[in-house]
Amino acid sequence: MKQTDRPIGIFDSGIGGLSVLRHIREQLPDENLRYFADSGFAPYGEKPEEVVIRRSMEIAHCLFTYNCKALVVACNTATAAAVHLLREKYPDIPIVGIEPGLKPAAAITKSKTVGVLATERTLQSSKFRKLHQQLSEQTGVNFVMQACPGLADLVEKNELHTTRTTELVRRYTLPLLEQNADTIVLGCTHYPFLQKTIENTLLESAAQPVQIIDTGVAVTRQLIRLLDVHHIRQMNATAQSGVHALTTGNAVLLADQFEQLLHIRPDVADMTREMITIASPSPHRI
């Protein structure tokens, strides 16, 4: 297989990373994309950091057995915990992580207050704290952090438009408006699938227009840049082009979620047994 024909690996704790995959697929339609949904172990945002690190390393190992030429960590929690370790272990492979869109939010806010919706684990990570502290000092922007327990889990359960989801969105969004946020960062890849619900809440409750930042476009731009730097971007459709999926959850359910959210239905492989085989009982293994 030629270098350009090799797949790009993308992983998340579940289906949230599909919000990133859809941008990648739009901008790189000729690429072979292999998506890993660790739904049997979701959500990551409420797991201890060492557990997220171990799981991320195991999934990367699994994806690299498919000869992936690049890796996208399509999960804010996994990026914050493990992307630096992945880059250390695989220095010759382009690895793109998710950065919460604090920089673009700071650049466009007029009220100088930016709200951030994210998982508890992302907000607690040293990587995230360092980023927002630096930006606060440089720009004078006040970042208001809002942990959103349970929200990613509702997306995983396909409860995108239920009363429970609407109630949680209001609970997490309204405090940001009360503090005069005019820009809101979606700090978890699951949340773009709730953007319509979030927008409706803002229309009902915000006294001023509020902009929403989704980082999927920026991630795709960085991936393209790295593929071009390494001369491994696929420019023509091949037999390998398209989307293939793996999961530790329900394979039929993931195929249904692909169809509902992205309007495609890829083949999905059940990786539960393989992940048990490669998993280490030691919490310190990376």
C-alpha cells in the first residue's frame, strides 16, 4: 500500500468525534478514514486521568495495527490527558488533538467574557488550565468555565432532542449568559450535535447575540497542513477511500448513529474482544 493510501485514524470515547469526522470527510473526501468509538468505555470526562491515558494509548496501538498514517484524537478529554504522550511514543506520525476554541473565542468576544462548556475532566486538566490562564493574561478575557456532567452521555444515548437534554442545556448555558458571555466554546466534541438546542436556548434567553465556537474546522485545517508537510495527503479516490468504523460498543447502534448524524452507513467492526486482549491490568502502563 502506498503511503498516501494508508488510513487516517480518528478516535473518541464514543460518537462525539463524528462532529470532527464530518469536517475531515468534507475537506478530504479521497482519504481512507478509520474511526474508533470507544462507546463501551464512555464517557471519558468522568474517568480518572490515568485511566483515560491508558485507554488512549491502547486505542492508538489498535489503530496503528491498521497502518494509519496519521491520528486525530477527536476527544477533548483524551487530548488533554494523553496527546503529549502519544506524540512522544509515535514521534514520526502526525498526531492532531482537539484544542478548545479559546483563542478564536478570545479574538471575537466584545464583552470580554467567554463561556466554556466542557467535561469535568477537561476543565481539571493542567493543559487546559495553563491555556486559559495564559490567554486571560494576554487578552484580558474572562473565561467562565461550566462543567456539563451527563451531557455527553445523553448524546451517546441519541437523546438529542429530549426534554432532559433541553433542561441540561439550559442549566449549563444560562449561568454563562448571567455573567455576560457573548461567545460560547463547545469544549467537547459531543456538543456540536446539540448546537441547535443550544442556539434555541440562547435565542430565548440571551439579551445580546451569542456566537458559538466549534473547533472541528480548525482541527481539519491542522490535519491537512500536517499531511501536506509529510507529503502523505491522498489527492485521488482509491479502493480504500471512505469511512470504516470500529467500536467497543454496539456495532449496529454505531452504524445507525452514523446514518442519522452523517447520512452514511459504514461497515462497523466490534473491537471489544481485541481491546480486552491488548489491555494491560497495570494502571501505570502507557
